[in-house]
Amino acid sequence: MTTRTNRTTKLDLRLSLDAKQTLSAAAQAAHCSVSQFVLKSALDRAAETLTERQRFELNVDQWQDFMNALDAPAQIVPQIQRLFSEPNPFDASMTE
């Protein structure tokens, strides 16, 4: 059973004739409209992209290297120390 959602926002898109023909052929093969095909494809790809940014997999050696890096003492970076010692616009606005 298909659940209908209230669609209130429009997305316009310019594409070449070849691209439109390819999407039309794919939508026809999937037995749906071009809009449905493009929306589903875009949402599937968006979910995949977001998952890749939220989760990563490491083998045993990579995991150990990662844990060692987390457990290592903080390193002093002179450039960052210098940056934090300089006045910043937020300090000035807090005294006014």
C-alpha cells in the first residue's frame, strides 16, 4: 500500500534532451512517472550520502590506530596557540 504525502514544494531542473530521454526510459522501465523515478532516485542517493557521512567502518588495524590516536595526549600546535592569544571580535563586543 502506497502512502501519499502532501507535496507542497517544487524543484525545477534543467537538463539536456539526452538526460531527459534517459530518465524517461528508466522511469518507464520502473513503471512509474519521471517525477516519481527522479524523486525516489534522488532520495535514495541522499540517504546513501548521509549514511556515508555518519558511519564509517574500519578493519582491526585501522580501529587500533584510531583508538591510539584518540588516546594520545593532545599536541601543542604553535599556530593555534598564537591564534587563540590574538584579540577577536567577540571579546570586544562583550565589553561594550
